Amino acid sequence: MRTLDLGCGSNKTEGALGADLTKGSDADVIVNFDQFYYPFKDSSFDHIIFNHVIEHLTNVPQVMEEICRICSPDGILEGESPHFSSSASYTDPTHRHHFSYRTFDFLASPGTSRQGMLRRVLGKFYKLDELKHRPKVVNQFQKIDVRLRFNPLYRRLGIEWLANIYPELYESFFAFIFPARDIVFQLRAVK
């Protein structure tokens, strides 16, 4: 499996090719992710890791299109980013974007996972078809998993479990009462 760690910093994934903007990092290739095209051939990687990078970039849909270009058919993009309710989302002045669970409705098409009854009932209040003006990249990725991750206390109290049953409801009413830490995502390239 060919793995690329985009934005590897000093924690490059073992066995992966590392790419980062910072000289002196563990990167094998120095790349500015806001400049297109990345120095990789089409369909070069089966697995791309993208941890805490997307929030720093200027044109997220264009970045996603470029990642799709270098990802093999059915290749996996996995990563994480601070949730908009996390203080970490606003602490770093280089963060250009603040992400929610719903952001991924604009970046990937829905997956085919089975939904529980509560999720189906509550889903009547939130319809993907009503989201207008989604970029074309939405058709280039399919959601495998998008979930919210919380601090250990909120995990033990069951808040993480509840928030992930219906994250749109959580984000609308409870996000700033029980802030999430990160959004963890896993997407499949559709080619």
C-alpha cells in the first residue's frame, strides 16, 4: 500500500512518504499545499493521511480535488481537524477555516452505511438534497466515516456517543455547552 502523509511535520507515519511545507520536518518532499499542482503523479497513493492541515489551507475544495487526483481509485483519505467548538480551532492564528460535521456534506457524497431508527427519524429534519451550491469535489469523494471526538471526560460521560448519533442536532444546540475536540474523517476517492 502506497501511503502519503500530507503535512507530516515531525510525526511522519511509519512507512509513508512525508510531505510538508516546513523544512527541517520529517518530510521527504517539501510542498506548499496552497500551490497547485502537487508534485505527485495521478493515482499515486492508496492511502493519504491529512491530520490537522486542512484548516490552514486557503481553497479547501481545490485542495480536495488535488488530493483526489493523486489518490488511487477507491483510495482512502483519512484525517482530523479541530471542531469549530474547540478552543484549539481558534487558538492558532494560522487557522483559516473552522469545520463542522456538516462541512463534509459539501466535500463528499453520503456513504452507504446503515442508519439506526433514531437517526432516520431525526434525518427528516436535515436533508442533504436541500444543501445548495456544493462544489464539484462532492462527487469525487464518498464518506466512509465522519465523527466527533471529545476529551476523555466527555467520552466517559457518554457525550461523545450521543453527539455522534445525530451530530447535526448536537452542533445546532449543544456544541458550545459540551465542546468537541476534533472531527475525524475517512473518505474514499470515487474515480
